Amino acid sequence: MVKRLAAIVTMLGVLGWAMPATAQSLIRDAEIEADLRRIADPLFLAAGLDPASVRVFVVNDPSLNAFVAGGQNLFIHTGLIRRAETPEQLAGVIAHETGHISGGHLSRLRDAVGQANTEAIIGALLGAAAIVAGAPQVGTAVMAGGATVAERNLLRFSRGQEQAADQAAIRYLESESLPPTGLYEFFKILETQNLRINREGPEYLRTHPLTRDRINFLGASVEDSPYRGQTLPPEQHVAHARAVAKLDGFLGEPMDVLARRNGDSFEDRYARAVALFRRGDTDRSLELVETLMLDQPDDPHLHELEGQILFESGRIAESVPAYREALRGVPDAALVRFGLARALLETQDDANIAEAAALLREVVRVEPDNPTAWRFLGIAEGRLGHDGRASLALAEQAVLVRNQEDVQLHLRRARQHVQPGDPDWIHLQDLEQAAERLQLTSNG
């Protein structure tokens, strides 16, 4: 059975880099997601959670914020990642949010405000999260999301829950031999910011009430911690600096990035390479990527960026080797696999299309709620003459984007090719049931 989102999913479509000022969006990037996972997964384990069951999403929003929603879903704003001075500060916030998950605060919240309203908001957020980059974006990509302000008014925790999450965060951090210094520093940043901006205060404080008692408690905990002075490994600091540089390059104004990031450090060159790419200066961007590869020739994410630049500039055949090299370094990265598949599909070569289909089947196995991957799988299967599988894949996409007309169209076509006893028969039956549920929720 194909796993689907439990919440009602509202898909708002894929947008390019220019986002409306009022829109909230999600970012998919293999390198940044891996960096966050290296920080978060040990904390999830310390909380008794299965890391594989906790989904981590990056929200394209400049505010200092993070929140948990819809069960075990953690949303982290780009503003928090970019403003965090150290990965320890990021770890402190993640540990605190993990405390809300493990403390059952979300279930109590749903009881307080009503299941239907909660699911509507979570559904909009997760609907956006289900999207992987559509053409032409692959690699780092921005997707449209929903519930731009709704969670501010709904996902609020009490002071007691905040204190409990702080205490839990300290335990989780100490399990990694870390003091709560990062969380304490983050709270101090929030306190300082709150004094100099509008009366509503930072985004985080609207849903996470901050009191002087909490700050004092964390300050004392830092002083008393047996791990005072301990930090994450140096490679984690390098990874965080790279994530910030990449976000700067993709989200900042290109000319501003080129002016600010004018140094010779790896991170500055990384940010400039992305900014040049966004300006359309492909040759200079690739030249900078090549200098980075001289420093780190085996870095898979540099090869991924090279592949993205080549692909999006129309140099499809050249992008394929770059994506292959990237996937060799991170064979489990679904986004890199998706990028290679997209490039192979564009070559129009039969052997490449067969390989693309195989890659996309693996992507949807890992990310079954990814409608764009299902769409491209449907295209690949159709080009291979697998009409039944193509229709099933396109029906999956239609279910995920809640397009009832397309669901019925592709199911009718699938029934013409898939018969009882066929390997795809169970898949067809699963989709029939999903179509019925979709109609019920739409009518209800």
C-alpha cells in the first residue's frame, strides 16, 4: 500500500524563486536537509523517537522561527538557520521543539482547538512539503506553501509546556555531551530583538512565550552543566557555514550577495557561485564551482550544484555526468536521484529513459507523497510503452494534488491495461480507495 499524508492535503503549485511577499514556501535541498538531520537525529533518538518517523521541513521565511505541527513534523525557518551563529544554537532550538513532540503537547493542542482546524492548517503545510522541485528547478528549489499566518494563531504553547520543553531539551543535549548554551544564546537573541522591533515581537515569541524565569533557568543550567564549553564537532560547524552560504546565495539579492560575500573563503565562494547562477552568469558560476572542486574534489553537493547549473542553462548532456558523480557520493539522496532522472529524461535517449524510470521508482519509494516525482515517473513509463504503470503514476500525482477529474481520467486508462492478477493490480485497488476518500473529503 502506498503511504499517503494523513492530513487533508492542499497543493498550491510550484513557484519559481520570485515568491509573493505574503507567501510562505518550503525549500528542498539535499545538502541542507542532510546538515539538519545530522543535528536533529541524535536528539530525536535521545527523546525516544524514531528519526525516520520525524519529518523535517525548511520553511522559506526570514523570521526567527521553528515549530512542530501535525504530529512528528518539524518546520525550521530559513531565517533561523541563517541567523544562527553556531550549529549549537540550531541544535538547542531543535532540542526544544523535540521536547514539544515527546511531551505530547501537540495532541493536547488539537484537543483544545479542534481537530478539523488543526488538520486544515497542517494539511496546507504538508501539501507544500509533498512537492519536489518541478521543472526547471532541481537541487535547491523553492515550493509554494500554505497557511502563511494561520499557525501563528493556532500553534501556541502554554508557559508550562514551554518550561517542560526547555527541561527536556537540556536532557537531550546532555545526551550528546552538549550544554544548553545554544538554546540560551538563542533566547538572548530573541530577547534583544524583541526590545527593538514592533510590539508583536519576533515570530517565535508569538507561539513560544518567553519569560525571564526561563532565560534565568537556562543561564543557570549552562553554568551547572558538566559539559560546559563542549561544542559540536568541527565538521558540523563547516556544514552549518556551508548551509548558510547556500541559503544566502539562493535567497539573497544576487548583487547584495556578491558584494557581501567577496572573500576567498570556501563559504563566500560557494554563495557567490549560486548568486552568479541566479543572475544567469553561467560561465562565471561554473568557474567558481571548479575552484571549489579543487579544494574538495569528491564533494557530492558541488557536483550536484554543477549539474543543476548545467541543466537549467540548457546543457542537458553535460549535466548528466555531474549528477552521476553527485549520486555516487550520496546514493541515498532522493533529491539528487531525482535531479539525475530529470536530466536523463531530457536527453530523449531510450536507454536513458529506462534508467530515469528506475531512478524515479526509487524516489517515489522513499518519498511516496511526492507528486512531481510521480508525474515524471508517469512520463517515463509512458515513453517506455508501459501504459498501465504510466496511468497509475499519473493517478498518484492527481490524488496528491487533489485533482479529482484527473484522478478519474488516469484510473479509467489504468483499468484498460491492469487486470486482476497483474503485478500492478494491488496498486490500482489502492488508488481506487484513495479516489473514494478524496471524493468524500471534497463533498464533506
